[in-house]
Amino acid sequence: MLKHLLLACAVAVLAQAQTASPLSCPETLKVVETATPPEGWKAAGSQSEHPFQRVSIYNGTPGGQEYDLAPDGEKNIAGKTIQTWNLKDYRTMNLFLRCRYHDTSATLFMDVPASYTTCTFTFASLAAYAAGTPTTFTRNAGDPDVAVSQVQAGVYVQDDFRARKELTISGGVRQEFQSHVGGFHLAPRGGIVWSPFKNGKTTIRGGAGVFFDWFDAQAYEQSVQLDGTHQRIETIVQPGYPDPALGG
């Protein structure tokens, strides 16, 4: 029987609409030990079996320069613990995972396929986190690579009117355009400059206006990425851990 890993969560959809097989750690590891006896002695080997403990994710070269990747996010919301790993930005690097086992320094490791990108586990409490019993599991399945473009521009007119020698009034309006946001977005604004004393050494300025924020291109990219064709969000309630497919 095999235990699937945390990273068995964001698998790309193949052309035949089948998902890639999840990576898995063996539930136990059999370790065979031998000794080098001194002169005049003979050595007897030993064999032991160790249960699965946890999995670690690294970039680099196993046994060489390797760097442990901690979860990109961990939140505690209403008593629930949520952990998320996002591997998309690391896909140009060599990623591998290492299976660890209780009471032994021996480990197993395997490269992480490029199709694994994001996964999230949600635990009802810290106790549930310690026990490995999440309440929900979500993953982004599909191809995360998309190409989007966005054009934005703004035009405005403004003029100053000198009402009196010591008082200047300014007013204007701005119109902003974005390729993914239609309609008019007129933003009026105005201001005053007043010098209350004849010597002109003191000036009071004030202004007000309507201002619009640009629609973030990253938000549009995410909407295209999760349109159900490129990627889709899958949720499993009461999943297994670390293999979500064993529950639900």
C-alpha cells in the first residue's frame, strides 16, 4: 500500500482527459544495515522496517546543493490551518521530493513532474493538523500557462481661472480607458490656491477629485487561467492525508 504525497495535487489534464498519476511514498521503508568488522571479527547484518513520517520538497540536486521549499502560505482562519504550496515559479528548476521515515536517516527521493503546480490543504484545528486530518483539499488542475494582453490609457483636460488677485481656481476632468473594462469613467477634479495676506508669503492650497484604480492585469490573467478550459479548481471534502484521493 502506498501513501501519496502532498504534491499529488495539481496535475495537468492530458489530451485524453486523464490526470497524471500522483507521486507516492511507500508506506514503509525496509533498511538493511551492514558493518565493516575489525580484523579478527565477523559482522552480522540487520534489517529493519520504518513507517512513513513526512515528505519534503526541494529544488537543486539531490545530495548536492539542495534547498528545502517551505509552504508558500499558512493561514489560521477561524481555528482552521490552511497550507499552500505554489510551484509554478520554480518550474524552470529541478524540483524533487524526499520521503522521510521514522527512526532512520535513510530517505527516498524522486523528481517532481512539471505538471505539479499548486495544492492546498485545510485543517479544522491545530490538533487536526497534528493528526493529519484535513477538512478540505483544493487543487488547480490543468495547464497553468496563459498569455494575456491589456491596453490602458488616460486623457485629461485642466485649466486655471484667476477669480481675484489672491485666488486661483482650477478644474478639470480625466477619462480612463482599459481594454477589458468598457464604458465611460469620467473623473472630475478641482482645486484652489489662496493667498490671504497682501505680502503673499502665505498660501493655502486645497483640492478634491474622483479617482479610479486600474483593473489589475494579474486579476484578468487569473480569470483566464481558471476559466475551466485552461485550469479548474477541484475541491475534495474530508480528504485523505497526505493522499487526498483516499478520502472524500
